[in-house]
Amino acid sequence: MGGIILALLVILAVLVITTLAKTIKIIPQARVGIVERFGKFQSKRDPGLNAVIPFVDKVRYMIDMREQVVAFAPQPVITEDNLTVSIDTVIYFQVNDPVAATYEIANYIQAVEQLTMTTLRNIVGGMTLEETLTSREQINSGLSIVLDEATGRWGIKVKRVEIKSIDPPMSIKDAMEKQMRADRDKRAAILTAEGQRQSAILSAEGNKQSAILNAEGQRESQILAAQADREAAILRAQGEGQAIQTVFQAIHDGRPDQSLLAYQYLQMMPEIAKGDANKVWIVPSEIGKALEGLGSTMNSLQGIPDDVEGPAKRVDMGSTQPLDLERSSSAAEAVKEALAEAKEAEAPNRPKPTGPVVPGQPAAPTEPTPPTE
């Protein structure tokens, strides 16, 4: 009897626990429970602790209300120029109406995938391969508009559509790589040519500037050298003029006579005979007259010349400062005139040589040249 009562108690406890389990339902956060009564929609339950009628009501679906991300497998799409490309897409969506998402569409994720593929084929089918590769934003916008209109009655809101990749055929990839490589080689060649042209231009400009500077430097150098030569020539001419004036003044101051000239001739004789190659030398014709003058001078009183009547005429030396070119030329002309007058005075009395003179032997006598009538 006691065992039967214990068994009944156990069965009763199991029934109570089962009833409580069927009555109390806990809905997680960000989810909504769809409750059906005898297979018909009864209500939707919010997150938290909810009570239903056991064995009558049943939480049939648990709808996730968070934004979901679904990546679809690559799908082949044919472009306008009959090229097949493989496109991967990613859909961001959120359930707004759990009842519609449950009862309006059997599988909303599959429906969104198929709708995405068909819409993508329609959009890409009107584009060439080049446009498809460069118009991702346009494709995304078109997909978002079409999916949002189609999934609105399903209680789904498409937030965003992204294309992960667009893969053309391998042959097209190779052609595109070759084209890209050729384009880059072309740009590299253009840049290299432009660099060489700029380098040549800069080098030419540098050479031009260098040549100009060198020419200017040479011109200035030649100008300075010419100025230096001119000043040096002027100074040399002034110095020679002053030297000639000094000698000329000394000659006038000393009042030389025939004995001084004869003595100067005798002093020049050793200079003429100097040198190892001098085997034969010629004595000037005036040497006889010079010796005669020297002899007459030695017979005079101690070689002192007779007094000349009147005071010696002294030539004005002028300033010792450097002379200019006009004064130097005038002084040179004066010297030339004085020398010409001296030669004309000596010409009638110049003796003529009677024969050659041999070194070591006395010179042959000379005969005076008769004056010219």
C-alpha cells in the first residue's frame, strides 16, 4: 500500500514539474518568441519570463532581432560583352516584423540570397567587364534598392549590400595583367624620357651659363691684361724717356771732347774681342781718328781740354714724376734730332779704312775722307 502511494506521489511530482516547464518560457534578449495555439498564431512574446497555457500554447519559433550578416557563395554572372565573372556578395539585414518573417516567407535567408543573385545578374548584364570592375558602388546601390523593396513585405530590412570580389576568367586576368604591365612600362618609359629631357635641358643650361661665365671671365682677364700691358708700356716708355733725358743732360753737362770719344773707343775694343768663337774681328774705320785724337790729347797739358768759351748750356730735366706719352715722344724726337746733328757734324771728317785688321797686329793707317763739295 505504501509503495503505491509513493509511486503516485512521484507521478504527481513529475506532472507538476512538466506542467511548470510547459507553462513558464524564458525568451532571451534581442529575440522574439512566436506562440501558437493548436497550430495557429496566438501571440509574440518579448524577452524575459513568459507564461503560456501548458499543452495548449507552444513557442514555435524564436526570431533573432539583431542585424545579421550573410555571405553568399560566388555566383557566375555574364556581362554585356559575354564574359563570365564570379561575384561574391555580403548582405547586412535585420528582421523588423518577426510575424511576417515567420509566416510570409518560408526561409528568408535563402530568399534574400536568390533575390540578390537575380538582381545582380540583371544589373551586371547591362555592363561591360570594364564597367563592372570599376562600378562597385553603382552595383551596391542598385542591389540595396531592389532588395529593400522586395523584402519589405517579409518583415526584413536590408541595411547594406557589399561585393567582396569580382573574379574574371583566367585568360582575361592574364590579358589585364599584360595590359597593366604594358601601361606601367609605358608610363615608366615616359617618365624616364621626361627625366632625361629635363636632365639634358638642365645640363645644356648649365653648360650655357658656364660658357657665358667663362667668356665673361676671359674677356675681363684680357681687358685687365691689356690694361696692364698698356700701363707697363707707358711706364717703360716714361722710364726710357727719363733715361734718355738723363743721358742727354749728362752729355751736355760734361761737354765731351775728342779725347773722351777716343777713350770710349779703346774701352770697347776688349768687349769686341771677347768670346771663344771670335777668331776675326773688324775694327771700325773711326778708330784711327780716335787714336789721333787721343794722341793729340796726351800731348796737351795733362789731358785737360781747353776751356770752352761761355758757360755750359744745361738742358732742363723737368719733373722727375712719370712722364706721359706725349712728353716721352717729344723727348725721343729731341734725342733723335741731336743724334742726327752729331752724325752730320762728324761725316766730313770720318776716315776710311785702307785694309783689314788682324788681331795682334797694329791697325793699318787710314786716310781722311775728303769733304763732299
